[in-house]
Amino acid sequence: MRRFTVPAAFVAGTVLVSTIAQCNRQSGSTGARVIMVWAHHGQERENAAMRRIAEAFNERHRDQQIRIDISFFPDRQYADKVSIASASASLPDVLDIDGPYVGPWAAEGVLQPLGYLVSEKLRTDMLPSLLEQGTYDGKLYALGAFESALVVYYNRDIIENAGLDPPDRLAGAWTWSEFVEALMRVKPHVTIPLSLHMDDHSDEWFTYAFSPLIWSNGGGLIDPDSGNVLGVLDSRPTIEAVRRWQRLFEKGLAQGTSTNPNPFAAGLAAFDWTGHWMLPGFEQTTALRFGVMPLPSMGDKPVCASGSWCWGISRDCRDRSLAWQAIRWFLDPAQGIRPIVQANGAVPGRRSAFEYFPEYDRMPRRLFREQLEGGAHPRPRTPVYLSLTSALARALRDIALGADVERTLRRAAESVQRVADRQGRRGG
């Protein structure tokens, strides 16, 4: 699976586009009611799976004369496409939404709350991280068929040579001091003790990958009640967490510039801080003996990253109940979740879907599930999220190269606060 990214920045579009079909539009050729769905292109396997899922829906609902018409757009153009369509009231019925966009799009009125459409049975069955990701200002706007998982992989040969025994349960996660000590012990045995994928060009990697350290230390990115960034992103706990992270680069335990995207295959690293999407490649690497451990904790307990693509109903949809039939199909354990997870290797988004994936009862995937059920923390749902993630990524890149932590975070907080003050809206 591709590394975790979000599309191009959300912008207010004013360009008119041709009006597309809404709910209850009749297809001229069949007389069927058409549910218009927009989705990001994703990987080829993922895209093909979504097409098959839509085709299966259409076949199942042929007698009811209901069908899905799904359109795919390049990932980096997708957010702009939605923005332009929103400005001209020509949104499709159902939108594919990258998790961080739930807050901005809900605040802008792009999405309708799902409300009564979501049964209590479904809510209970969803991974809690997906419910939290899809909620803005107390209302549920989106649900996803799959989740992501962030862990630390390690090369067993190198780790064993250093006499280390990493934990395989969330409850046994190393403290930050224990983790740094382990990196020091492997340093003589390897070129790079820890790969952090600082070569990633997306801003979102930095927020997704390293915010858990801030949260576990008692810090934050934005106040969820007031929407203030000043005093949060530059708070003492946040500064302390990022300063400790910076010492990895100062001590030569990680590299602040480009590294190999697959450091195990190149034999460079002992530990690799990355996501579930790397697992298939590691499993297929000849002679590689690897393990998986939870993220280390800077505070009293570990905090795990979470978040992925999800589904919501647009403001321009005229029949929410009809649109919900498509989303309910995408979230069905057998019809939707099983084929998409088989294609993209992500974590099933519903507890009942794990029956199709017995490998989640065993390591390393067992840890993915355990983290999402017991320690996941979604990124903030706030109208200013896209400014926030951009400012944080810029700050972390500079800090990895030696910039002063306190001054850099202060500047980042001030830049996002100006955006928040202009908008005058609550954070999420």
C-alpha cells in the first residue's frame, strides 16, 4: 500500500463545473435510480476492488432499479475537485473522504450528518477510532471500511545481535528512554539505527507519524474546545516531546534527510517507524527476519496513530436514505470490507469483519488490531486542520535539521492561529 498521504490542499473553489446527477436521477437507458459516488484513485488493486464492489451492488439491486455510478480521480487532484464541485452545488451523492478532511468539509457544509442512518448495532461494531475520526462537533459525518496502523518494525538479526527483546503487546510498550537505549545498542551494528522516512514529501506523514509522541507526553496540536493553537502546539509538553525526538538526529540515531524507502531491503536500518502498508513487502523480502513492536511512549501510556479513507454523504444529495444504501454496502463485512482489505492490505474497520481475516489473531497483524481497539488517537477534526498539518510538517522538517524547537513550534502555532482567528470557528 502506498505511504499514508492526503490529497492536495483544500481550497475554496469558484470555478463552475457542469451539474452532475443527484439522488433520484433517472438513467435514460435503464430508468434506474443512480447513486453518484466519487472516490480517490488509490492503488491499482484498490481501484479495481472498488469497481468490483460497485458492480456487485448493481447486480444485487438490478430488480430494484438502483445502481452505483462511481468515478475515480487522481489522489492529488481529488480535494480540489470536491472543492470546485461544492462551489457550484454539483457534488455527487457519496464522497470518499481522507480522514483529516472530515473536519474541514463538515465545517464548510460539504457533508451531511449521517444521523439516524447509522444503527446502534453498526456503531458498536465499528472500530472506535473510525467513529472518532468521522465525528465533528458532536455529529457523525463519515465511516470507513478500513483503518491504518503505525508500528515500529525491526530486523531480528540485528536486534538479536544487540541482545534486545522488543515487546509485542501494547501494554508492554517501551518507554522513550528504553527505546533510545535500544537504538544506542544497535548503533555499532548498523548504518541507521532508526528509519523515520523523513524523505516523505507529504505533510501528512509527519503529523500522522509523530503526533502520537506529543499526545503521549501530554501535549497537543490544538485545543478541541476553543480551537486555539497558541499555547497548545507550543506548550511545554509539546516542546518537550519534540525536543526529545530531535535528539535522535543529534545523536546520529536517525537521519533528517532522505533515506531508502525500504531500509530493510537495503540492509540499512535496525528499526523502521512506518505503517501497515509496508508489511506485504517485508513478508515478501527473501531472507528477511523481521518483527513488530508498538510505538514507544513518552508519557504514562502509549498512543497509537489512526485514520484512513472513509465515506460520507454530500450536501447536494437529495435522498440520504438512497445514498446510505451504497455506503452500507461499502461497509458490509463480506461485500465491501473483505474485498477492499484483501486488495489494499489495510486493517478491517468493523470487528465482525475480522472473521474473514484470521491472520489478525496472530502477530504481526494482531498488534495492528490491538492498537486500534485500545490506544488509537485520531488527528484533530478542525476547520483549520490543513493549515495545521502543513505548519507542523514544516516545523518538524526544520527541527530534524537542527532548528530551535521552541521558536520553531511557536512560529508554527502563530501561523495556524492567524488562520483560526480569521475563520472564527471552533476546533475539533
